[in-house]
Amino acid sequence: MIVRKFRKGDEQEIWKLFYNTIHIVNIQDYTKEQVAAWAPDDFDINIAIKKYREIRPFVAIHNGKIIGYADIQSDGYIDHFFCHHEFQGKGVGKILFSVLENEAQKKGVLSMYSNVSITAKPFFEAMGFKVEKEQLIQLKGQQLKNYRMVRDYGGN
């Protein structure tokens, strides 16, 4: 497995990974209606393309296939962190997280934070994050629970 920065042309594969992870993995913690609101079948791919180009994630690749992706913004915000449904629990997330940690250190980030799904909460806890607050998000007529989670550095 290799990890590299996002490149133009990765967008379709990343969208497919995002969609399938939500519909196959996150469905264990969310209803069909919630999952459909989060990753709709009729989603405009151009919105996803714009988003991925803005957040510029790192992508994990195995045998030429993207199996995970994650970003960290200059303020420490992790907007997206997703692993392919066939690679859950195989260390992809830990490797991506170590890349984000290195990037955070390079940027002098003292705190990382994210809005984490019910499904991802145990992983983020294992990476040293603490729940700051539980949130209820309104999305296309559905209410989804997630958690604002934070990990501090820098002697705090």
C-alpha cells in the first residue's frame, strides 16, 4: 500500500468509495433513509469533484485501487476520513491517520478535530480523540447523530 496526495482524476473513484462505505458500512448505525440522505443515488458528481479538489485528501492505494482517503485542513479539521468497505479493520485507517499526524506536525497544528459518525467513533477514540459534544445534523429531511471529537497536542 502507498499513500499519496490526491490528484485530479481521483474524484470518481473517491466518490464511489465514499458512497459504498456509507451504504455498506455506516448502514449498521444509520437507517436506510439516513444513509440515502447522506450519500444519495442522484448526487451531482460535480459537487463531489469540487469538494475533493478543495480538501485535497491523501489517498491510500493498494494494487492500483484507492482503498481509503483522508484530509486535514490547516486549522486541524479532518473533513473526510473513509476506508473502503473491503479494507475495514486492516490497518488502512491507522496508516492514513499517521500521515495526517505528520502533516499536522509539519503545519504546526496543535489540535485536530472532526465531526465523526457513530460508526467511526471507536476508531477516532482509539486514535486519542475525545468527544467534545454529541450533535444532531439535519440533512435532506433526516436527522443524523454524530460527534464533534478533538485531539489536542502541544503540551495541553
